[in-house]
Amino acid sequence: MPDSVYKVIELVGTSVESWEKAATNAVAMASKSLRDLRIAEIVQLDMQIENGKVVAYRAKVKVSFKYQGKE
């Protein structure tokens, strides 16, 4: 097995339903443009509040993928 290098980026997913859905949205969007996604780590969870009510959930997610440098 050859050595590998992975790149890590940070994304923020949002959802009006839940933190789980917010994190899933971030990974789903990343998978549209990145190949070989490997790990997603939830870094931070927060909520957007308006007039005393939660209107959105946000999940800050670190996503790693196999780095394919220019050859």
C-alpha cells in the first residue's frame, strides 16, 4: 500500500431541522466536487435564533479527502 496524503477543509452546513442534517448537508455538498472523502469531524454546533426561537442549526465540519497533487 503506497503512502497517502490527505487534505482537510472546514465547512459549515445548515439546516432548519437538526444539527445532524446540517452536518449531512455539508458532507453532501463537499462530495459533489471532492473525490475520496474519508473522514468528517464535527468541530462546532450552534443555532441561529430569531425572536427567541431557533430558526436554523449549523454544524462546522472538518472533512478530509485524499490529496491528488499535480503529477
